[in-house]
Amino acid sequence: MSQTDTVSRILDAAEILFAERGFTETSLRTITSTAGVNLAAVNYHFGSKKELIQAVFERFLTPFTQALAVELDRRVATGEPLTVEDLLSSIYQVAIGSLVKRGRDPQRFMRLLGLAYTQYQGHLRRFIVSRYGDSYRRFAGLLAQALPGLDPVTFYWRLYFMLGATIFTLSSFDAIEAILREDFGAESSLQETLERLVPAASAMLKVNG
Amino acid sequence: MSQTDTVSRILDAAEILFAERGFTETSLRTITSTAGVNLAAVNYHFGSKKELIQAVFERFLTPFTQALAVELDRRVATGEPLTVEDLLSSIYQVAIGSLVKRGRDPQRFMRLLGLAYTQYQGHLRRFIVSRYGDSYRRFAGLLAQALPGLDPVTFYWRLYFMLGATIFTLSSFDAIEAILREDFGAESSLQETLERLVPAASAMLKVNG
DNA sequence: CATCATTTAAAACAACTGTTTGGTTTTGCC
DNA sequence: GGCAAAACCAAACAGTTGTTTTAAATGATG
């Protein structure tokens, strides 16, 4: 088994199991056995469990933020002012696109993002902020420009409301979809849900008062 | 030390520690030592760690849902139609009121609610749904009545958007508030944040399209 | 005061955790 | 083909986990 193979098998297994159960609820033995590699391989290749967790996030956040930067560059270059709806659908489509392209499951990453926010893992928060804080600030800045006249504190609270609605809903997408399918017989795709989320979140950001 | 004293000391400590770190990250030894009771007391009084977790939720969800029922009864009895804003501010005020009255920290319960949604604890989800599902459905029904003409599937997705925005934001209230205070020097109370949340969430629920 | 169930205490339990060790196999390169 | 470096493996390590056991203390009741 080649090195890159072992490393990516570990990352694949860890990504799935972390998203399902959380970090502390997933042992290295579960990861290595589902990956079909030796227990010691994690510490050999990544150093520690903490660093494995960070590597899982790095593997999907780096291509995502790069694709987002490209998309934002493209839109800014047109010279046309960016609306709130433009920005939201941009970031959602980039999120889906940059993952589907690699044959990965977008909902899983929403679950991981949700975990990063809610779980008790100080090192992970620090890692993400230091590594991807610039991307976040650029997007937030463009969004603020699309909402002139809104005072900064109100804007930032609403930005968190929007983040909460997005991450929370999409990280539980499968569960919510199953409930609605049972109660109304109506299937919802991730794409459709994002199309519902864009106008709803935009209205929340734009409302006066 | 009397029995009720020991029981409530355990619940107090567990509530704080669970909200801070999560369930698996909090050991029974940490709980019992901060509570100043013996380790075996948890298994003696509650049976298991799972049942302790459920007891923590029961202790704050039961008074909350009871107070909510009283408040909804009161508002329905006036005969006036309930607006979305009415319902949201009702539930927020009841949440704060029913807790502050008991000298408990409202943000802690938002954190616990967030954990109940995001953590990998199937038994807790089942416990909450079976115990408090009726309260949830009544509130959702009244909210749907306040939004006539909205198709059910769209309504429920937006309800989840709203839940996500609320739980996610308020469970991280301290962290977000600290960031905004540092960046803008503006302090935000929980009360003020709820007053921002009501119109924002209402706009999200009511928007056309 | 004696009796009995309730409650606490300390210790031990078996299972599981992340990590390290020492040795073996495989790989890439001269 | 030989050799050093990288990769892998099984085993053991030390520490923590939830839970149970055994014995001592407590407190109410006759």
C-alpha cells in the first residue's frame, strides 16, 4: 500500500466517522479498522489525533476557499455591484461544486462545519480561524458592502443568524428531509433547499428595523 | 447531606459541565468532584450517565414548556390573531423568564439545546421528542396559522432555518458577543440580541418567493 | 437504645482511550 | 544487488472511562 493511499484512506474514514459521531466519540481504532490500516499509522502519518482532525478540515476547506476566491474575483471583475442574493448563491454553489467535483458529500462537510463550531475543541477553532480567517473576512466584507446603511453590530449579528440557519439546517439535512418526506411525501434535494435558503436568508439580512 | 441536596448538586454540576464541554467530554468523576459528592452517587441516584443527561434536560425543559403553554393559552384567549412577531417574542421571553426566575443562566440552556441537536446521542433525541414533541407541534401549528398561504414544505424548511439561527447564535452568545465587543466596543445583552432576532427571523419566515 | 433501610465511601472492575516501542517489511536509489 | 530511508505491523503502555462491589456511616422509627 503506497503512502498517499494509506493517508487518504485514513482521511476518508475519519471524515465519515467524525461527521457521523463527533470527534471524541470516534476512536482511532474505529478509524483505522474501517480504513483497513494499522492503528499506529495515524500517529505515524499525522502525529496525533488533534492533527488528524485538523488535516480532515484542511482537505476540504482549502479547495473550498480557493474556489470561493476565484468565484468572488470573477464576480467582482465584472464591475457590477454584488447583491446579497448573488453572494449567498455564490458561496452555496461553490461549496457544493468544489465538493461534488471531487466526488465528496456536501452534507458531510456541513456536519463537520457544525461540529467545528459546537464541539469542545479549542485547537480546531484556532486552526480554522488562523488558516481561513481571511476568506471569511473577505466574504463578510463584500456582504456588508451589499447592505449599505446597516450598522455594523446589527450586520454582524445577522451574519451569525445566517450562518446558524445555514450550518444548522444543512448539517441536519438528511434528518429534516426524512421528516418532511414522511409528513408531506415531498422530497427535497440539497439544491432545492439552498434555493429556499437564499431568499429566506437574504430577507433576514436586508429587513429594516 | 440530604438526598434532594445530593441530587440537585449533581444536576447543577452536570448542567454546567455538559454545557461547557459536551457529554462525552465530561466524565462522571469531574461531575461528582465539582459537586462535592461521591462518584457512586450518580449511578445510585440516576442509574446511568445517560439517565443523568436526560434528567438535566428534564429539569429545564419541563418548566419551560409549562410556562410556554400558559403564555400561549393567555395569548390565544384574547381572541386577537397572533402574529409571527408575537409568537417569536413570546417563546423567547418565556425561555428567558422561566429560567432567570429560577436563578439559572439562559445561555447555558441554549448551549444544551444546541448539544441535543448536534451531539451523537440518539437516546437524548428520542427522550426529548417523546417528552416535549407536543409543545413543539403546538407552537409550530400556531406559527403556521400566522403565515397563511405559505405551502407546508416551505414553511417547515423556514422553521428549521429559524431554529438554526436561534439555537446556533444563542448557544455561542458569549463567544460572539466577545468578538463584537472587541471589534466595535459595543456590548450586546441577551435581551438586545433577542430583539434583533425577532424581526430578522420574522422577515425570513414571511418573505415571498 | 436497638433496628433497619437508606445513603455514602473507597476500592476494584473490565473495557477502552491515545500513544509509543521495537522489530519487520517494503520502497526508492546508487 | 546492496543499502539506507520510509512505511508498516503487532504488542504493550499508562491513563481514563462508566459501572459495580463491599463495607461503613447515617438517620428515622419502634
